[in-house]
Amino acid sequence: MVTGGLMSYAPNLVDQFRRAASHIDRILKGEKPADLPVQQPTKVELVINMKTAKALGPTVPLPLLARADEVIE
């Protein structure tokens, strides 16, 4: 039974929370939320789950593994 995803390419959540804290700080200092710029993620991470890959059977190319930010064994 496979209980995890094969790959994830998504924004770094820690970075997102830090950026949100900056916005909250500005709001608490009196800025209007409507005046704050919309911010898009600036850092994304590629995570590959090799345990799931072995269970499902596909071969993950070595260049893709080399580019991954994290490889779960």
C-alpha cells in the first residue's frame, strides 16, 4: 500500500508564513490591507518520494533527482 505522493513542486510554506508575518506587521502598524501588494511565491521546492516511486514502479531520471530540493528515501 502506497501512502504518500510521488512528487511535489510547490511553494516553500516556511517562506510563505514569513512573508505573511511581514504583511501582518504592516497592518498592525496602520496600513490598510487593500493598499498592500499581492505577493506571489518566490521560492518553490521539488520533493521526490523514492519510497513511493519504488512501490509504484516508475524510474525517476537521475537529472531530476539531482535537481530536487529534497529526496525522501
